[in-house]
Amino acid sequence: ETQRASRATNRPGPRASSVRERRLRELRDDELVRRAAAGDDRKAFAELIDRHKEGVFALLYRLLGRSGEVEDVAQNVFIAAYRGLPAFKGKAKFSTWIYRIAYNQAVTAIRRIASRRSRELQEPERDGEGQRQKEWSDPKGPTQEQGALAGQVWTAVEKLPTSLRAVVELHYGRGFNYPEIAEVLELPLGTVKTHLHRARAQLRTILTGGDMEVGKA
């Protein structure tokens, strides 16, 4: 009984927990990775996910399109990241590493549902499309005109092949530079530049009303 009381006394109260969480928020990603990889600090991993989940979801939305699929794939991403932490050497940034996992998981999902996606591309615009664009538009709050233009651009982006959508989202959506994109997608630097060039050219064709078969690289 004395031991139980002692353990209860030693438990951190709400204030102590709040201080600990604040300290975690002040740590760099690499410091959180070290704590989480040790296997005894799940809150460190939770903080990492909290920092990067918006970017992971944004990339998955851009690649997969449908929110139901995104939720499932995102969970797979976070599980894979947690299981892979002990093998993560820290040579890359955590953000680069988890986006690579997200991209690979998305590609796997796309292959699994390719036949269904091809049928859906022939259907009218899906319900909720406008809402999804709103959720992932500029967080600074664009004007109505800017928002409409951004919506048109990102709708056009969704007509690009997967590989081109990925580089557009990482570069323009997440602010990654060319070397970072190359690391995430495991592509040569020159290929990343070529993909972005082709993506811009195809977007110009789509936005100006030119004919381009959807999904062709």
C-alpha cells in the first residue's frame, strides 16, 4: 500500500505534463527522433507526427484525391514511420524521410486501386471536391479571386501523372528545394528538374484549354 501511494505521489500532475509537452515542442526534430527511437518516449513521436501530419496529408491528398483513401494511407505512413525509427540514421531530415514513406505508400495504394481510379476518372466531378480544395488552399487566407485561381491550378494539378503531381506538391505546396525533392522521391536531381518542367508545360496546356490526355506523362 505504501508503494502504491509512493507511485501515485510520483506521477506527474497536469502542470508537470504541460511543462514536459512544452519542452518537447521546443526540441528539434532530430532530438525528438532520438527520444522516440529509444522506445520509451511515445510523446516524442506524437510531437513529430503533430508537426508533419499536415504536410503528409497534403501530399497524400494531391496524389490520391479521395479522403477515404487518404485517411487509411496516412495511418499506414505513421505506423511505418514508427516501426522504422530504429533504422532511421538521421542522415536525412525527418520531414524528408516521412514524405518519402508517404510517397511510397501512396504509390502502393494507387497501384492497388488503379482499375477503380480509371473508372472514376470517367465520372463527373466528385462530391466534396470543392471542400477539399478549400481545406488545402493557402493557409494565409487568399482573397476570393486568388482562391478561385488557386483552386483552378490545383484542380489542373490533379490531372497530371502521379510522378509530376508529387514534384509539384513538394516544390510549390511544401516548399522543398530540388535536392530535397530528389531525396524524397529517390530520383536523380536532373529528373526532378525535368519533371517540374514537364509539369509546368502540361499545366499551361490544361489551364489554357488545350487537349491533353489525362494521366499521360
